[in-house]
Amino acid sequence: MRIQVKARGGATADQELKARIERKFAKVARQVSQLAELEVELREERNPAIKDSQVAEATLHLKGVTLRARERSTDMGHTINLVAEDLARQVKKHRDKRRKRRESARSQQPRVA
């Protein structure tokens, strides 16, 4: 899986943060194709009225489907953890749905004796 990290609006994507993203999305990478593309966008909201100012958005492009997750909190590290968990849950649900479809299609085929 290819990972692309973008930082916008005052957020910085240093090497430590990129390493954390690689580590947190490793679970997702094991479940998807090598050709999958993951875009992680890190952003800081500059409005003082917004308490949870650290925003992370992840977009996973798979064959035939695009999965998205968006989370916010006061700490960027925690936000990355939340978005990684959310995306892992979506990938698992997508894989289970595909497996179920495949198994039901296989059981519908007539058997040749």
C-alpha cells in the first residue's frame, strides 16, 4: 500500500509523525492490495472556539471502492490513532461483505455431476 501524507493549515508532517502513520496503518496495509493508495491529510483548525483543532482525514482508494475516515481531537497523535481504527473497521467490513457475496454466489451455482 502506498501512503501519501499531506499537511495543511499550520499542521506539520515531520518524520516522527510519518513513522507513526506508517505504524498505525500497517494493520490496514496487511488487509488490502499492494496497489491500494492511502492519502492522509493532516490539518489544524485555526479557530480558537474549536477545542478539537487537530483534524486527520484518510482516504483509501481500493479497486472499485473508496473508503474515507475523518477524526478530530486536541492531539494529532490521538487523532491519527482514531482515524486508523476507523479505517481498519471499514476495511474489515468491506472484506467481510465481499467474502459473503463470493460465498453466496458459489453456493448458488449448480453442481455438475
